[in-house]
Amino acid sequence: MGQPFLAVLLLLLLTAPLSTAQSQQSPPIRVTVNRVNVGVTVTDLTGHFIEGLRREDFQLFDNGIEQPITDFLPIEEPAQLLLLIESGPAVYFLGQDHFRAADTLLTSISPADRVAVASYSNAPQLILGFTPDKTAARFALHNLNFNLGFADLNLSASVAATLDWMTPLPGKKTIVLLSTGFDTSPPENWQIVRQKLQTSDVRILAVSLSGDFRKPVKGKKRDAPNPAERDSVNEGFRKADESLQQLSAATGGRVYFPQNADEFNRAYAEIAQLVRHEYSLAFAPPAADGQLHSLKVKTKNSSHQVDHRQAYLAPAPAPN
């Protein structure tokens, strides 16, 4: 199936009116052949990708039991990035400075990398389909209309729907999530969303936009909040940060909490490196039980940070 057809398919899916319930009920990735593929990124203490690793440098565990690695391949190929940007009322008051700063990411990635732009509030909406044209992506970022945001910020539900839309695409896929982390999705749906995240082959790299909300407004003197108000605000930020951490960690991704322009630039520079480099590991699933199996990949160097998806659904038992 050619990539032009898949790009058209993705565009049709992203513009189709899908409900939150539909996106949450679609099944996670299930292994249908006797092979599980795991994309892995390995970085040092400074966040730089470590090249030159070999099969024997890795250990892979299924439900805590080490498995032989049957296939191994270092991969450096064009990346596919979807920039998913919060467009709710809070971000509207920030202006577009943070999203103009995302030019750093567009400048850092390879000319062959393909970029799409989408926004979300109550649901995700495609702004620009996948394209290698960074000028078009930059134009889309600079012209986002935050007046279209809604009071609801269905973060986890929107991410789950976006994962569904990206699943048919081949190759390496990353969602770069620009968000405050505030989520009004029904909490009772989190376990469904979490399983979808854990078993997805799409990595989430999240960048928090909440730093400015925690700073005093320049030129304005505000009354100190009472202890109850302060505790409520701090708890809200804690939950927002936790949401971004959970979403990214479940997919083997990362989250960044930049506080100024330099930290934003460093985050985007690291993201540009991570989306392109990857090691592909594969193993034979040890059981056909139709159950969710945890995955753990390590290197023999304990100082390495190893990121990968957290789980997979094993093949269903053969019918009697």
C-alpha cells in the first residue's frame, strides 16, 4: 500500500466526525503473527541518542521473563510527526509565542521527515495533513485560531482518537503533544485509554505549556491567594503534569516542562533527534493467551535511558 494512498486515508479519517466513545472502544494493537516488534530509543545522561549498539547489548523481557531477540535493526529513516496542540481558552491567552518557538523543531528535523498539524479541545481537528513541506507546517502553526477552542479539554480522549487515526501509517510515528495537561475526559475511561497507549506503536513526546501560568503576570500586582485557593491551584497543576507524564510514559515517550525560551529550544532539539533514531527489536511471543503482556527492554549499561512501548496483546488461543 503506497504512502500517497495512506496520506489520503489519514486525511479522510482525521476529518471524519468520530465520537469519544468510538475512539475509546476500538481495540488496541494485537499480535496476529508469531512476532512482536518493539521500537526502542536509547539516550545518554545528556539526552543524546546512543548509536552503534548491537543485539547483544539489549535484554528484552515479556511479563518479567527474558526472551531471545530474534531480529535486530538500527533504524534511521524519515520520521512522521503529528503536532497535536491544545486550543482551549487558557492557551488562547498565552498568545502564539510558544507555537512560533516550535519553528526550532521544524528547523531541526530532516527535510525528508513528514509533519502534520492538529489541534484539540473537546476533540482533535486536523489543520494540515502529513507533508514534507516545512514551510506549510510553519504557516499552519503561525495561523492557528485559538478562538475556536471549547471549555472542555478532552486531552486523553483526543490522544486516543489520534492514535487510532495514525495506526494505519507504516514506519516510525510520533505525536508531539503541546498541552497544559489539563484534562476533562471522564476519569472512568482512563483504563481503556491507558491500554491503548501501552500497546500502540506511536510514541508521545509531550511539551508542557503550563509554565507561564505559574508565573506572576508582569506589570500586575495580584492579591496573595488564601491557603485553600493556593492548594487548589497547586493540585490542579500537579494533576495536569501527571496527565502528561502518564500519557507519554505509557507509549515509551517523554515529557518536558520548559520554563523559558532556552528550555523550549532544548526540548525541541532533543525531540528532533529522538523522532529519527530508533532500534527495532523483535521476539516470538511465548504464549498465545490473548492477554495483555508487559514489555521491558534494558541495555547492559545502567546509565542508559531506554524508552519503548509498555505492552502488547498476545495472539488469541487457537480454536479447539
